[in-house]
Amino acid sequence: MQDIKNQVKAFIRESLLMTDADVPDGASLHGIGVLDSTGVLELVAFLEGRFAIHVADDELRPENLDSLDAIAAFVGGKVRAGARHA
């Protein structure tokens, strides 16, 4: 899960923040101004492409995508579920 978190953190720094600023793992990405509606779409496109998962519309919820910790848990669960069905 740490690998997922590191990859997402790198994406956020490079694509959304365009700086090396640190993003705390548990911080609300919306609350600290990192994610807006366009940023969520960019993040989802990254997650789907990088981790070969599909994020359904009903999964676009803060509990899945509002912090690095939440994203890593969400993506990790999707990856594990996909591996079980492969």
C-alpha cells in the first residue's frame, strides 16, 4: 500500500501541485486546496491507467479519494479484488 501511496503522491506533486511541496498522508486533499472537480477527474484517470482499475461513478466519494491514506486503501482494495477475479 505504501507503493500506491508514493505513486499517487508523486502524481499529485507533478500534475496537480507542480511543486515538491509535501502532502500529509491523512490530510483532506479537497480541504487543503489540492483537489477540485477537475483534479478529481485527473486523479481518477491516473489511478485507472496506472493501476489497471475502474473507478465507478458511485465510488467517487470523499471516503475513497480525499486523502492519500484513503486513496491507497481504495486502490489497494480494487487491485486485490481484481487479482482474486483474474
